Amino acid sequence: MSTTQEEFRTQEITINMGPQHPSTHGVLRLEIVTDGEIIKAAYPDLGYLHRCFEKHAENREYLQVVPFTDRLDYVAAMNQELGYCLAVEKLIEVEATPRAQTIRVIVSELQRIASHLLAIGTYSLDIGGFTPMLYAFRDREHILGIFEELSGARLLYNYVRPGGVARDLSRGLEEKIREFCRYFVPQLVEIEELLSGNAIFMDRTCKVGIVSPDMAVAYGFSGVNLRGSGIDWDLRKVRPYSGYEKYEFSSITATLEHGVIGDCWNRYNCRMKEMHESVKIVEQALARLEAGEIMAKVPKAIKATGEVYLETECPRGNLGYYIVADGSKQPYRVKVKSPGFISLACFDELTSGMMLSDIVAFIGSLDFVMGEVDR
Amino acid sequence: MNETQGSLKQYFANIREAVTSVSKGMGITFRAFLKSNGMRKQLGSVDYGAGPVTVSYPEVKDDIPLNSRNRLFNHVEGCIACNQCAVICPVECITIDSRKKTADENLDERTPAEFGSKPKKLKLLRYEIDEALCCFCGLCTEVCPTECIVHTPEFEYSKYDRDKLTYDYLNFKDDNPLPKG
């Protein structure tokens, strides 16, 4: 080997991305083997945010677990609570009152909008667009304001309870949510205009990180990540809960508008389009909101036997709760099936051959939250 | 995107595409700049939208809803030492000690007509909340039969020492004044 060749010889270098990297969206550490700018392999390293949720749940009463479920996916806390409460309701065979069910639909769809806004805002920030992030956060702020007035907290609500919801809508809040829906749709179109057709954005996201439909099913993807691969699977449609069968909305799947099915752009686009559907659901739910009780008759100390598994459609995919009850006040076992953990499983296969800068776009498009992955 | 970079026609088409898509984005920015006050009116009472939205915090304070869940406070004169808040707390941040009242003791400062229900049976000896542990879930305020433990909208009570966040409500003292009510 000549000296010039030796000086310029290439070698594989292992680099660490995270756990404090801003674009890993939480405390995810990626061990990346690189050959120049090409990634040979990437291994996700989890557990930096492990807080023993499942063990904690075994030592708390059923009601006391609800604040802990907030902390799983802290940007979509309402949906996490709803999943747990529906599972407990199924266990003790109680159904929430009609008004509570409608309120639940309203809050979980508003939360879905807030979560998608955060996902899209930070995604555009990751790949260099600053303005959409500010716009998304501005509109998310309204939703947090509504939730603060409704439940008293801005992020970790502890609002949905087994049997109903904790507080009724305060006076004027209904009109405020209606106002928000009217205000939000033009703003959403504006954010869409900024991103969807933008040449730079499309260059970074189209044909990057392609998850084929077969692969998405094989890994067990769910939610937006699965629909972005062109498979129409929405639990709100397939297995309706909380009265979702009464609402008119369509589940959004990938289109051939730009890029290919299953790439980052399509996952982003599904998220964007889904917010329009959520606004529709919120408006319908407000129209059918009827007076009545917000809490069904639930025993003060919940005791149950048996086991139950229930999945709900969360902003990040299908979140499942498996609860085993042994007749005592506390659950015997609570297992969470988290969609983000499954999204991370495909890293090894998909990232080899990818450019190093594309992995940032890929991580952002999968949109996982480490609180829910590590639990 | 750059498959047909070779042809001259494509070269100019690329430039045109880049210019149009950038100007589209810039157009939105300028629109927002021009109507910075017009968009505020759309949301009625809520004052956000284009235009300055940052609240210069220590000088100007944002409105916090009265029912927001921040710092806990216990009005001990109403507390009947029933221990329900300590039991429901998922993080066990409330400590209560009590003893049975003796026969000649009257624990109620109010007259029987005022407290309505039964007189107190337990004497509260200690009521402590470790605010550093509190997770602001609000479960204690919901189970409280006399509604003496409440979440206040007060949120500015950070301390330099962690131990100072443990409050004894029987002889409550704090550097920060508490809001009334």
C-alpha cells in the first residue's frame, strides 16, 4: 500500500448517537457502525427512561395507576389514560356514561392533534425547517390551554378515570373548543403548505426509510406507521371503542402523491391528514354532547378477578394493556404493549445502507416517545 | 430527485421548482408578518396567533385557571384526620398522625351549628406533605370529605434545599406568601 492510499484508507467507525442527542426524541442511544457516511448497522440501546411502570402498577390500587399511565407517553397522556381505563372497565364490566364517552372522544382527538403537531413540528426542526415548528407549537398551546382549564394540568392530566371522567366541561369550554376547531383548520392548511410540497423537505423525506407493507406487518407496526405503509388498519374503525362507530371519519393511508409507499414523507403526510379527520370528529362529538352524568357507578375500591387485554388507537399506534386481576385491590400484573418499542425493532434491518443524515429523518418519521418505549 | 440532472431542460425546471417552493414558504411568512394583529381576533378570548406570543414571565404573569392543579395546601382547621388522602396518594407524600380525642376535649373551633355534621373525633397531631414527591395527580383533593386539602394555582415555591419542601401544615411557615382562598 502506498503512503497516499494509507492516508486515505477507509475504516468502519462505531459512533454513539444519543442518549442526549436532540433528534433522537428522548433518551435513545443508537450505536451506529459507519463506513464513511454510509451506515452499516444501527443498534438501538434502550432503558435510559425505565421507571418500572409495570412493577409500580402491581403495588398500587387500580385508580392509583392512572397517574402513572400519564407518564408513559407524556405527549399523549389522555390516550394512554383512556386505554387503561377502558381495560379496567372491561375487567369490572362497567360502561362509562354516554356523556363521559363523548367527552373522552373529544379529549382523545384533541390530544391526537396536539401529539401530531408536536411530531410534525419537531420533525421539520430535525430536518432544518424552523418555521413549521413554531406554528405547530403555537397551535398546540391552545389545546394545552383547553386541557388546563378542563383537568387542571397541562401535560399529565389524570382526567380519564375508570367509569368516566374526573371533571365535567367547565362553563364556556365547549364554545372554546368549537372556536379552536374553526381557528385551527386554516392554520393546519398553512403548516401543510409550508411543508408538504416543499422541495427541500421532499428531498429529505421522499424515498427515505422505506418500510414495505409486508415488512410493516411482519414487524407488527401499528397506527400511523402502518397506514403510512399503505395498510388500512385503524382500531377506531376496525374495533370501535368509546362510541367511535358513531362518528364519520376516514382512516388515512399512504398515497402515491409524492415518494413511494412507506417512506418518511408518507408517514408524515398521514399524520398531517389525520389531524383534519380529528377536527371533524371533535366537531361531531361537540354536536352530540348531551347532558348527563360523567361518572358511572364504580365501587370505591375496585376489586376484580380475571384477565383482560385491550388495545386502543393512540397517536403512536395501538397501545395495549394486559391486566391480570386476582381479586385483591391491586392488579396482579399490568403489561403494556407499546407501539414505539415495535417501531424501534426495525432499525437493524432498515438502516443498513442508509446515509447518516437520513437516520435523523427516519427516527423523526417513526415518532416514538421513549417514555412509552422504556416504560 | 436528481435522476435527470443531465438535460438542460431539467436543470432549469429544478431551479424553477426550488424557487417556487421557497417563495411559497416565504409568502406565508410575509403574510403572517403583515397581518400580525388581524389573526388575534379569530380566537376571541384567547390571545395567541401571529404577533408576539411570548409572555415575559417574571414581570408579566400568564393567567392560570383557578382550577389548575399546582401546589397542595391543607386547611388544617377543617381536617378530620381521616387519612383518606394519605391512603389514595400514589407516591405516599402525605404523612398524618392523630389520636382519639379525650372526653372533655372540644376540637371544633366552630359551634355545632356551623360544622353541620358530626364533631371531630380525632385530634390531628401531624400533617406533613412532601411537595417534592407530589405528582400533582389531584386524587387526594377528590377523596377529601371536608375539602380541606386543595390544589392552589400557586406554582412559584422552588427552594434551594430539598428538605424545605416538606411542609408541616399544623405550624405552617413559608418564605413565599400563599394566595388567599
